[in-house]
Amino acid sequence: MTSLAEYLAQLDQLEKQALEQFQRCQTPEEVEQARVQFMGAKRGLVRQMQQRLKEIPGPEKPQAGKRFNQLKQTLQQALEQAQSRVAAKATPKATRPQRARTAGELPPPFDPTAVPPEAQLRLGRLHPITQTMQRMQEVMARLGFQVADGPEVEDPWHNFEALNIPPSHPARDPLDNFYLSVARLTGTGEPDTSGPELLLRSQTSTVQIRVMERQRPPVRVIALGRVYRPDTADATHFPMFHQMEGLYVAPGVTMAQLKTVLKLFASMFFGPQVQVRFRPSFFPFTEPSVEVDMTWKDGWIEMGGAGMVDPHVLQAVGYDPEQVTGFAFGLGVERICMRQFGIDDIRLLYRNDIRFLEQF
Ligand code: FA5
């Protein structure tokens, strides 16, 4: 049996000893040692004193227990104070590498979120041609033209015949077109040459035919896309380029409306100062036909061809030329893009040089 007085004296002593020891601690390791010594869950001195509570005679137990709890609380506070005191002291230590870094003795600290300059993401942008096509589409939509589409690999009917270009016509010359040798096999595995020859379309006028074949008049559409010609590349020509085709067929459509639409398109796209002029020309699928020029810098640049849809074309798709008339035009997208952004050489658009492209 331990008397109450004896137990309380032991608690006082333990408190004094523990407080002094926590006070003396200089490092987190020392604090941890003191914690284990006094507050360790299994063999800590506080735990031992708790077990000795049992030895106190019954009536005096509450007083002993109260003082014990008080001690435990005091030591807990002292422990926490000691912990934060040594942690605050440890901070200057952590700055030592920083000082060394500033002095150039150490590399910068590792930052797992940092992106090296060569891998930094750059915000991309649309190719100037895509930007131009989107804008052309927007302007023509305001003039009431819907967007139509057609394949880039075409058959001679849509690229030539229905457009009033017969087999003997020079426009069908293999030197002026990209014909495709398409491998087909017959049922017995022999090469089959009986099917129609195919080619990469040389103009978007093919889409005129495709639209009229599946739709009755009135028709008011544009078609934007790639076309291919074995042209030698120079400042204004490229073997692959883009066109915007326009087609309006309805009763009473006139050439004056064609010019109005092209003038409106030009001024909505480039501003009111741009002028449009027609030069007489020839296309097998329009009559009369014109070349469409627009002013650029001190002169004119040819933007496309246009004209009134030839009655033969209307007949080829089953329209009645006595009932409806139409106009059509095909503008070179690259030329429009060059004028829009002030680009002098079409080849720059297809060099894939980021330094050039990121300017637009
Ligand atoms: C045609 O392609 C006709 N289909 C246009 C047309 C449509 C006429 C509807 C009548 C009715 P042309 O071959 O002129 O026409 O080409 C039209 C435009 O495409 C040219 O004015 C030019 O702007 C552009 N173009 C032609 N060849 C090239 C090329 N190699 N590189 C870049 N642009 C070109």
C-alpha cells in the first residue's frame, strides 16, 4: 500500500523532472526520447504512476486520480511546447541548402511539377487555311448558303462528263490530272480493269453535280475542300489546294445576282474597299463564263472562275433548263487566305514551319 501523501509527492517529483527534461531538449530526437521516457504508452513513467493508483486506499483514490490527471495534462502541454520549440529552431537548418543554392553550390531543388522548357506545352492554333475556310463558310452562311460535301476521289462522271467535259476534252489529259491506279480483283482473283477509272478531283465543281443529283431546286450551297492538279509549285500555285464552290439554282437566277453575291462576299470578308471584276473566260460547265479578280496591293489577283450554269449540266442532273437557271463559282481558298493574311508565297502555307504558322 502506498499512502496518498507519498503518491502525491512522487507525482510532484515526476512532474518537476519531466518539465525540466522537456525544457532541456534541443532537437526533435531529444524531445522524442523524453516523450517515450515519460509518456510512453507501455513503460513510460506516467503510465507506471497510473498503475500505482491501484495501491492508494479506496477513499483517497479520487484525490490521487485527480492529481494524476492534472499531471498528465501538464506533461502533455509541456511535450507539445517542446515539440514546436525544436521544430521552429530546426527551420534555419532547412534554409542552409537554400543559402548554398543562392551561392551556386547546389542545383535548384527538385520540383516534380516543373515542366522542362523543351517540354512546355504551347497553345496551338488552327492552320491559316482552316481559319480562312471557317470564315468563308460563316460569311456565305449569312448570305443563305448551306454547306455541302463530296469525295476527294472522284469518278469521271462527276469530275468531267456531267460537267459537260466529254472524253475528247483536253481537260481530261492524264498530264493535267492525278488518275489513280486502283487495284481491283475479279471474282477469280484476276486484275479487273473494267470498272471506271478514278482520279483525285481537280475542282470542287464535282459537288455541284452530287448536290443536284440528290436535291430538287432551289439549291443554294457552298462546298469547301481539297483539290489536286499536277501544277508546278510557284508563288501562287500548288499541286494540292482548296476551293470554295458556290451554286445557286432556282427560277430566274441571273448573272447580276452572281456578281452581287461575290461582291458582298468580298466586302464582308475583306472590307468595303475591295473591288471585284469579271473577265470573260471559258468553262465547259458555265455559259457565259468569267474569271473573278479582286484588288490586292496595287493590282488584281485572280481568285476564281464563275458563270451561269450551262443548260447541259442542268439536263445531266435531270433539271429543266426552261424552269430554272443558276450561277456557280469556284474560288481558290489559298489566294483568299494569302490576301487575308498578306502572305506572298503559297508554298509557305505547306512547309509546316511552326515559326511561320504561329504568326496567324
Ligand atoms: C475552276 O477550278 C473552276 N471549277 C471554277 C468554276 C466553278 C468556274 C464554277 C465556273 C463555275 P480554275 O481552274 O480557274 O477554275 O480555278 C479556280 C481558282 O482556283 C483559281 O482562280 C485559283 O484561285 C485557284 N487555283 C487554281 N489552280 C491553283 C493552284 N495550282 N494552286 C492554288 N490555287 C489554284
